[in-house]
Amino acid sequence: MSSQQLRITLAGGEHVTEAGTTAGDLLDGSTGVIAARVNGVARDLAHVLADGDTVEPIAVTDDEGRAIMRHSAAHVMAQAVQELFPEARLGIGPPVENGFYYDFDVDKPFAPEDLKKIEARMRQIVKQGQAFSRRVVTEDEARAELKDEPYKQELIGLKGASDSGDDNNESVEVGGGELTIYDNLHPRTGDLCWKDLCRGPHVPSTKQIPAFKLMRTGGAYWRGSEKNPQLQRIYGTAWESRDKQDEYLKLLEEAERRDHRKLGAELDLFSFPAEIGSALPVFHPKGGIIRREMEAYSRKRHEEAGYDFVNTPHLTKGPVFEMSGHLPYYADTMWPPIEFEGSEYYLKAMNCPMHNLIFRSRGRSYRELPLRLFEFGTVYRFEKSGVVHGLTRTRGFTQDDSHIYCTPEQMPGELKSLLTFVLDLLRDYGLNDFYLELSTKGDSEKFIGSDEQWEIATETLRSVATDSGLELVPDPGGAAFYGPKISVQVRDAIGRNWQLSTIQLDFNQPAGFELEYSAADGTRQQPIMIHRALFGSIERFLGVLLEHYAGALPPWLAPVQVTGIPIGDAHVPYLNELASRLRDQRIRIEVDDSSDRMQKKIRNAQKQKVPFMLIAGDEDMAAGAVSFRYRDGSQKNGVPVADAIAEITAAVRDRVQV
């Protein structure tokens, strides 16, 4: 083979090509390819190949390809902003799930009409077909070229660091790696149109961003810290085709219709009074009914599964969290301590330390294991203002928390039965589409415990997850500091993923609390600790259920299960008598005796997502019957009262969705 030739591996086969060949040359003609993975690293198609390289195509329809295309769209947006608002200083602009954003330092927030102008200019840039061109620069060169960009200057100074905010995955390689600038070049003249500090990769040309739309603006602190300046963030979405984008926008419309915050107000379930504080919900009577039913059924199932119920206080002295390892590892998400009688007290951010103290309160025998402690424990976490979101991300919430203490021999069987219990209970609430995520140890110093313990714990969880038959997705580095975890990911009615239940193995807290049990041979042994939250939190789970059902909860959870609708005032006593019989069966019924017309009463019940409406007029009274109406608008007339009661009670008892 000539010294000017290269051996390249592509699609498992070896190819011989000339020196100077780029990834794009090699993949020429491959439909939809916008970048390449060279030796496992995503690269531009302009990347020059070396002898022995392994090359894989990255299509725009791949998750990685979409992220690259969206990252390129973020650059196009930033170029349009600086052309229209020359005073705008650049923050960061990464791809995110389903889209992208870019942060800007501007004198005043962007208005809706500004977004229209920016999007129009973006379309001109895309149509022009500017080329993305990568340049390696020195730190001094980068500082000189970007002398008017203070935030980029700061990123250049972060040796080897990521130019990330709170959720960015774009990074600037400096120090031991390469520092790079991407130029946007005019397609005919090659003149520089715009440039940005960036690792890349990008699509070859702006023409390969076929569908995009700017969505909204918002504030964001620089690099995610409230101590830093607040920048203006513009969010957008981008897709590989107009059809795919239209599908996504329709999904957003449906998601907006299902937004639990909107439903919570419309159905009078909960609110967030400003007087109490951000992200601290209060539940109204109807929301309280749903919560009570959720808790009651969960308690019943836990009692049947052999759990012991405990209760612990809302605050504790700091050393308890030092024993558990949460201080200092978890301190940033805990509320500041309260000084009292010479001690520092913390609002409880998790229940496990208190459960450890319950286990340690007296001697334990192997005969007591597995010991399953369960608590509806309210905890408090200091979530940043930028991430709180209705009931799904709050600063005060109640976990259906349990901690299981078992022997090493019991651990695999306990985990298997625990996962089965979790999935069965979620199914009882009408959730049936699952996959599992296995979060493992990363390179961070936050992880405590020996490598051997981590390996045993991880492989045990992996085996249990695999045996379940569900899809298992890896989450490298996503484990808690004390051990690996399985999380149950649930797909809702419109295909969105929600993380709900978690199961975590912990070899470390038992050591920190010096937990022991007397083994069969008389020796003192350390138990294995399993952390498990089934709902995650009651608040979050309710938010997910409201969006999954679009507010039309199954009859057993509906705050009002039946509305009696009299055609006239003379029919009210008849329905009141029927309501009394239903209440004897523990059915929640209201009789609408207002002065509204019948059709408006029906509309009101439908807006409130009431599962059943019982309508009564003269003929119904004479026949001892009702007209039976469902919330989907269908109706059965002349239903005998006994049959109506039987159907309603059966639906509630059997948790039927109507």
C-alpha cells in the first residue's frame, strides 16, 4: 500500500483511500448524513481522516444527529441576534431535548416581535447556505478575536472546563485539548459572516437545518448561579423535516391542554400562594380527596406486602446528615440550617437517616430481616428558581419512602420482589408503559464506598432489571453518591417519559450509622440497605397522573365521582335520595340544584371531568330510573336506579377508567 494511502474501517469493512480524505468524502452519497463518529468521537464531515481510523455515519434522524443540527441552529440564531442587536453579548448555546437555546446579555428583554424578526433573519441565513468551518486557535488568539465577548473570555479562562450553564452539554476544550472557533462563511465568496467559540461539531451548511421555530424567551443566570448576571434566553426547536416539526408542535399543543398546573386551577385542586413562598403547594378540598385516595390505596398495598409504618420529624440536628453522608455532598440542595440552643437544625431533605436511627434503636436479629420501613415523609429541598415547575418540581413534597434492611443472601430476591411490587402498583394507577434506567458510578469524587461494593451492587441491580424483561437503558455517572439505582421510567398517554419510582442499593449508610444485626452464627453483621420511593413524591405523581389522564381521572380517584342533574326543581328530592344511597356505598356525589339550565349543568360537570352524570326528569321518577351520562358525552336512558348504583360502585371498586 502506498504511503499516500490510508486504511479506514467503515461499517465493519476496511476501505483503502487517499491521504487527505475527509469523513465527508468517505461518506459521500449517504442519505441524511450530517457528521461522522471517528474513533467514537463526533466530528464534522470536513474532518481529515488518519490511517487506521474507524468511521461511522451520523444521520440527522439519529438522536446525536438531531443534537448536532440543533446546536447549529443555536449558532444561526445567535448570528441573527447579533446582526439585529449588535450590542448583544453571547452566553452559551447548546442543544437540549427537542430543541436548543442561546443566552444573551442585552439591555432589555426580547419582545415577541423581536422573535419574529430574529426567526425571519435566521431563514435568510439558512437559505443562503453559509458553511460551518472549524479552526484551532491558541488561547491568546481566542481572547483577541473575542475581545468584545466577556462571557466567552470567562470560558476561555476555565482550563479544561465546560462552557456549560445548568443544563448545557456544549463544551470548550482548552488546556490539554484544543480550543476551537467555528466560522460561518459565505457560500460564494468565503467571507466571514460570523464566528463563535465552540467545540462542535456542526452540520456542513446552514441549508441542512430544514425546519426550526423560535418558541419563547426567559431569564437564566449565567452558568446557572444566582450570584451571576441574569441573561435573556431564547428557546427554539429544530427538526430534520417540516413534518417532524409539525408532529412535535401538535404534541406541544396537546401537552399544553394537559398541563397539570392549568388543570389544577380549572378543577380547583391546588394552588401556590405567593404569601407562602415559591414552589410550596397547598391542596384544596378536591385535591385533598385525590391525595387521600392515593395514600389510602398505597397504604393498603404496603400493609399487604409486610411493610411497617413509621413517622419521623420534619427537622433534625446536622450531625445526622453527616453520618448519612448527605453533608457535605448534598448541602447545596438543603435549606440553610436553623441555629437553636447551640445546635444547627436542618429541615429534613430525606427520610433515610431517621429510618436508620429507628433500626439502630435496639438490637436486631436476622430473624427480623428483611425489615421494611415505610413513611409518607414530607421533605424540603432548595430547588433553584429556574427548575421549579408546578407539582413536578417543588421545594416541599411528600415521599412514599421506604427503606428495606436485609441480609446479603436476601438482597437479590428482595430486589426482584420489590421491582415487581413497584410495577404492579403503578399499573393499578393506570400506568402501563415502562422502561428501566440503571444509574451507575461515575468519576466524580462525590461517590463513596469501595469499588468492590459498587460492582456487587451494580451487577445485582443489573441482573434484577434484566430479569424483569423490560428495556434497560444505561445512565453512566447518574447514581446517588452512596450507591447505584434503578429508576422506573413511565411513558404517558402522549408518549412523554417521566421518572417515577427509584430503587437504590446502599452499602455505605449502614456503615456510617454502624447498623448491625445478630446473624444465625452469633456474629454481628452489617445489613444491606435498599432505598425505594414508589411515587417519587405524591405531588409529582399527582401532576403526572393529571397530565396522563388530561384531568379525567379514573372514577376511584375523581374528587367528584357522580353529579346528579335534575331537569327541574321537582326532581331534586328524587336525586337527593339517590345520592344518599350512593354515599352509603362511599361514592362521592353532588346534586346540582342550582338555577342553571340542564344543559349548562351538564357542561359544568363535563368541564369538571366528573365520570358519571345521573339525569332525572318526570319519566325517570315514574320509572324509578335515571338517564345515565358519561363524561365522553355518551348516554343511556331509562337505567333502573339499582343498575346505576351497581355500575358506579363496580367502576370505582375495580378502578375502571371511564
